Amino acid sequence: MATTRIKLGTLLDAIFQIPESGVVNVRLLFELLRALLTRLGLKDLEVLLELDPESSSSHALAAAAEWNQQERTTADDGLFSPSLAALDAEARAEEMARRNAEQTGQVLGLLRGYLVRLQALEGGLGDLRGKRAEDLEVMGKMLGQIDLLDARLCEQEKKLAKVAADVECFGLVVMEQDMKMEGVNRRLDVVEADVQRTRCRQGVVERELALKALAVDLERYVPFECYGLAQIEFGKQVARLNEDIYALEQLLKAKVYELDGALKRKSESTETEGLRKQLAKVASSLNCSKKVQVPPVAAGVSQCLTCGLEASLEGDSQLLPRPVQHFIPSAFKKRRNEVFTLKSRYCGGEATVTKPTERVLLPAPILAINCEQKSTPVVGTNGRLYEGVSSS
């Protein structure tokens, strides 16, 4: 094993690295003590130690035996060195005593230094014990604070659990309130619908009241005795017209069905020549009928059923124009008491033009009613002017 020479002070500094905290390099201290024992020539020392047989190991005993053997070998090498071998026994003893005295002085100096260092270490250890006591006290206080914090955390957790339960209850209450608000909104919608229906009924009532007021005004200007019988007669005519309309509709349906079948048969047999001849005959008959001049009448009647011989609009002094003559089929001329259909009827300006199909009754007896009062012009709901006939 390689050896290195080092000064004693440097070795002490290396052994006691941090004296304040008590850090000691045990290996270097062991080497120092070993070198001192070897230098002093001490072979064996009797030391009283209480060794625990369980803690001691075979490895430690083997290391101690090896160290003792090395010490003996080193001592023998020192005794039989060449410088001492050349001297006689007395000189060698004196030289050995001198060397032992020097080594003893050096060891005593080292021990004194170690004593000072140990005293310093004891003072440092006292300070460390004080600091450790303070640290233990602080740690005790910290543990107490930690216990207090733990207790406070437990309390806060309990409060937090209570707050969470309260929040959940509040959420349930909010949901219940939302359901109640939805019910209120539904009831409000029902009330709003009832209000709308009430408004509609109010409008109907207002119209009925207006009609009643109009009826009262009509009774004021024209007594019931003047128009009551005419109204009854007009109702009978309307009923007869409805019956005739139904009969005509049934007849038209039958004719349409027959014509449809005939057209299908004709189209299947491709007999179009006969149809052309019939169309030519109808066209010639139409041309002949257009050449015939008849006196101007309103829809085949001698006088207007609604306006009389002379009529005018309210606020206009001019008389209404005469109705335009329309073509009346010859088949309807033969049946004077039947109803025929015209596409349009012009009976006094744009206000009386009717675009839909209109059916007009042929001349019928008109009942004249004599009134004791003088003639008073009255405007009907249809916009026409009516006059009562005086008995004089």
C-alpha cells in the first residue's frame, strides 16, 4: 500500500474538519493514533472496554489483528534500522531514550492541542444542545400550531359540508320556484287566451249592437208595415230559387256525365266529322240569334227587381244607366217560368258588376204596398236606394 508523508498540523486540520458542529474524520484520526503509537514504540496497551458481543463482528476482530501485526513489523523495522545497528548497546539505548523523549514531548503537545480542541468542541456541543433545545421547543410549538390547524381544518370541513348541504337545498328550492313560475306562466297564457276570446266576443257584441241600432233606425224611417210583406214575399222567392238551383245542379251533373261519356265514345271511335258539323250548326244559330234585336231589358225582365224604374245612388242626382242586354238561349225562352244562368250582370255602374255566376228569376208578379206616409228615400245595407209609394 502506498504511503504519503503529511505534516501533523495539516493532518489535524483534516481530522477536525468542522469543530463547531463536531464533525471529525474518524479514519484520519485512526491513522494519526496509529502513527503515534508506532513512533513511540508502544506495542500493547491494556484498555478496559465493555464490548457488546452481539455488536462486535468477525470483520472488526480480523481488522484489529491485522493492525497489530503491522505494528509489530513496523516496530521491528525501527529497532533494526541501519543508523541504530551501527551503535553499541549503550549508545543505542541512549538514542532510543532520546528519541522516545522527543516523541513523548510531541505526543504531549498533540494531546494538549487535542484537549483544547475537545474543550472547544464541548463548548460547541453545549451551544448545539441549547440550539437543539430551542429547536425542540420551536418544533413543539409548531406541532401545537399544527394540531390547532388540524382542528380548525376539521371545523372548516364540517362547515363546508354544511354549506354544501345548504347549497343543495337551495338548488332544490330554486328548482321548485322555477316549476312554480312555469305553472304561473302557463296559467298566464290561459288567461291571455281568455282575454283574447273576450275581446273577440266583445267585437261580435259590438257588431250585433250596431246591427240592432241600424234596425232601430230603419224602423224609425220605414215602418214594418211597409216592408214586412215584401220581405216575406222576397223570402219565398229566395226559397224557390234555392230549390231551382239544386234541381239545376243535379241536371247539370247528369248532363256533364252524359257529355263526358259521349266525348269518350267519340274520341274512341275518332268520329270528329259529326262534331264539326254540329259545331258549325251551333255557330250559325248563334250568329242568327245575334242579329235578332230585342228591347233592352235587365237580365230578361221588364223592370229591375231591386231598383224599380228609376233609381239613383245616394248623393248623386243622375239616374243609373240602363242594364246591358245579354244573350238568352232560345231553350230558356220557351220555359218562361224556369231559372237561367248568366255569366255577368251589369245593372248600374261598377258598383253593381258581379263576376261570379249569378242566377236571376224570370218576371214574377211584384206586390205593391201603399203607405200612408209620404215617400222617404232609404239606403239599404246593399248600397241601393229605396223609396216608399204614397197612396195618393
